[in-house]
Amino acid sequence: MRTLKSSSLLLFAALLAGSVMAAPPTARDGYFVDSNGAALYTFDKDTGGKSACVDNCAKNWPPALAAEDDTADGDWTFVESHDGKRQWAYKGKPLYLFAKDTKPGDTTGDGIGGVWHLAKP
């Protein structure tokens, strides 16, 4: 059983590592999640719809990437991620995953450094 659990955690971590979402974000339990159930976050240092999370920051906080055929409407838009890919944004704020969230429903990144917050509707 331990091997299965470890494998599941590794798979979830791999999915977080900047993978493209299979579907647009949705709201669950008062915050947004990606298609794998991973919590999405905003970064207070982002301005003007541009990501300020680069280099080591982007390793810990990978961008919530959109698929090429995803469409955005209303409060949903796309911004360019630190590496030139399409990143989801809500009300102009780029969205991120947190590498230390190990399973769907984890929200361990909320409040880190006073600048990372769960993305909420």
C-alpha cells in the first residue's frame, strides 16, 4: 500500500510541474482548482496582468497553463507565463500551482510569505 501511495504522490507532483490543464479552472470549497483538483494561487507581486514569478519562484510555483484550445470569457483571461506559455488568469491575476501541495485538496501554499493566496471567486 505504501508503494501505491508514493506512486500517487509522485504522479500528482508531476502533474503540478507546469503541466497543461485538461480543462479550465473550476471553483471547489470556495477556491479555484485545476482539472486535477490542485489548488490555484495568486501572487501579490504580479502587476498589470504580468507574472513576476520567475526562476526559482517558478519552480516552486509553476504557472497554471492553459491548453491551446482553451477559451476564456468573463473574468477569465490568459497571460504570458515566465517562459512564454499561456497561463490562466482570473480578473487579470495570473494563477499558479504550489509544488509542495502533494494531493488534491491540499492548500499548504495559502498565506506563504504574506504574498501567496488561494485564488477565490
